[in-house]
Amino acid sequence: MEFWNALDRTALLRAMLRLAAVLLCLTVHETCHALAAYALGDPTAKEHRRLSFNPLHHIDWFGLAAMLLLGFGWAKPVPVDMRYFKNPKRGMALTALAGPVSNLLLALALMLGARAILDHVPDSAAFGWAYAFLLLAARLSIGLGVFNLLPISPLDGSKVLFAVLPDDKYDRLMRYERYGLFLLYALLFLGVLDGFLGTAVGAVYQLFANLIFF
């Protein structure tokens, strides 16, 4: 009985750590979208209380459940009004890029924290869990960043790609942006992206690990 109780506690702790990691990665991603838009002159996100590291201001509960259960998910989109940007296409591209870049930088910071634990903290169960959390959150953050860089609407990568198009084509694609979501869901449901995403995330994670741990 004690064995099963310990197993239950371990499974619960792992689930809690995964939830905390997902909340951290999604919150940093969305907050950095909001910060970028605000820095470029758009106060919309601030007016909607999205300049915040409080996850409750960003979380979409269905998206959170998908992230926990399926490995991909979403938060509430940050509201952006392109009319505030001096250069609307460039402003939208930079705002979009801020999310994935923040996830990659977050992953680096988390892995540096894990390295610090290895080098300076005595071996113990508590710090072992902290080490595991940092690496789990780093991998999830890389996954979120790489996924959002895909040039498929409405992901962030599509906004960066669209910014190089002529204005008439850009406006047309942005109007039909919501329909890209159905294509994205279909690709995910059919597993078309699984191999690419797994390889890309693994490659970035290994690159960061080589920089930090070796």
C-alpha cells in the first residue's frame, strides 16, 4: 500500500510540475507579445490587462487542457491594433516574433538554472525535482516557440512571413487568417507535423544543452 501511495504522490507531483511549466511558458509568450505591441505604440493589450505575468490574464482553459493532454495548445490571443504602429506590417511582425523568441530565451534561462543546480547545489530529492522541472519547462518552452514559428496562419510565423508581401496580398491574407486555423488543426490531427516538430524541438534542445552542459 505504501508503494502505491508513493506512486500516486509521484504522479501527482509530476502533473503539478507539468501544469506549472505550461503556465509559465504560455504566460511568458503572451506577455511578451503584449510588451512588444506596447513598446511599438499600441496600448490595446495594456487596456485589456495583458501586460501581466499573471497567467489568469492569458489562459484559455481549452487551450491549456490541450497543451497538457496533447502537447500543443494555446492561450487567449493578445489584442493588437495595427493602426497604432508607424509601420503596420513591420510592427505586427515584430509583435508576433516576440512570443517565440521569448520562449527560446526562457528555455536558455531555465537550462542555465538547471546547470547551476548541478554545479552548486548538494544532491537532494527537492533539488532533483527542481532540476527536472527546469528541464521539462525548457523543453516545453522550446516546443511552444518552434511550433509558433511555423508559417501557418494564425501562428506567429505566418505574420512574420506575410510582412514581406505586397500590401494588397498582405491585407487579403490577414482577412482570411482565421481559416488557416482549420488547416492547422487538420495537420495536427493527422499527425503531419509530428515528425518535423519532434525533430526540430529535439535539435534546438540539444543545441542549447551542448552550449550549457558541455
